Amino acid sequence: DGGITQSPKYLFRKEGQNVTLSCEQNLNHDAMYWYRQDPGQGLRLIYYSQIVNDFQKGDIAEGYSVSREKKESFPLTVTSAQKNPTAFYLCASSSRGEPIAQYFGPGTRLTVL
Amino acid sequence: AQKVTQAQTEISVVEKEDVTLDCVYETRDTTYYLFWYKQPPSGELVFLIRRNSFDEQNEISGRYSWNFQKSTSSFNFTITASQVVDSAVYFCALSDFSGNTPLVFGKGTRLSVIA
């Protein structure tokens, strides 16, 4: 089945450690996105990529990094520079030039201990 | 700049009641898309509807209906005869007409339907 997978579903990290969240899609979508969700804050954009080997910062990129070496994959690294990393992280993808909705993965809940 | 406002933070209704979720948006674009997503307790966002700015016809899908009014920059969502399974957080979102740029989301409305 086509879709977006995120792993792991739950992730625990000690303060000061970097951690990488996985996002894979087999929808052949060009664009991929990372959003962060905090209670009562809605979804805020971290990074997005419209094409392989290219990506742009979103509204809250500080303390995060991404790569887009393959069309299917858009991993997000939460670095130790991110002050409040505990949140729910959602990955999405959409097809370039086709005005369809963004489709979302199941999310990863990151907790910093 | 684009902005989406969902003024209702939380709503509680009794099963079988009708409920309307409000969405007001701001954009300088003359063409754009509006969306509604549902986020059940599992966390995954489920796409409900996309509406382009050219089409102000109301849409109905089963118990769901959407009222798009460009004159008031609103895109409201009504659930008729609500059910417990409708309990979720609902997000309204806005994008430019390419559809290939990040969505701008409202903060969401948490709907609780009580049996």
C-alpha cells in the first residue's frame, strides 16, 4: 500500500543527545515536509523540500537539520541545540504541481528526559 | 502573509447534536486552496476536504458539510448528527494555488462528542 511511514512511533532522548526521526514515502511525491505539534499550538513548519538535494527552512528551523538525498526519504535530526524538543513530529508529502492535499504520516512522539 | 484562525479551542456536544467548527483565513493571494483535516487520538492527520478559491459552492459529504464564503474569508465545517467517533481535533489549513508549498494551519478545534 502507498503511504508515508515514520519511525519510531515513540522516542526518548537524554538531554544533549542528537536524535534522527525517519520519514519514508512510496507515493512518488516530490515535496516533503516536517511539522512540529505542541498542545494548543497547531502545526508549525520546521523544514520542507520540494526536490531532491534541496530544502528550505520553515518557521521554527533552529535546532533542527534535514537531508534529502533520495526522493522517498526526508529524515529530521533534532540536535542538542533545540531548547524544547519534546513534541509530536509529523511528516507529510505532496505531489509537485498537482494541487492535491498533503498526506501525513502517523507521527513520532519525542520525549526528552 | 497567510494566516488561519480557529477561534474555538474546544467544543463539547451531546451525541446527535449538530456542530459547526469555524475557520477564518487571511491571504493576499487571489487564488488559493483551503483544507480541513481531522486528527483522531491516534495522532495521524486525515484529509477531509480541499476547496479552491474559485468554487464557493457548499459541499456535503454524508454528515459533513462545508460552507465557503469568500466575502467573509470563512470556511466553516458542520457535522450533522454528531457521533462519538467524531471526537478529534480538527484543523483548517490554507495553501497557495500551486499546492506544493507548506500549508498554513490554524491551531485546531478539539471536538468532544459525549454519548
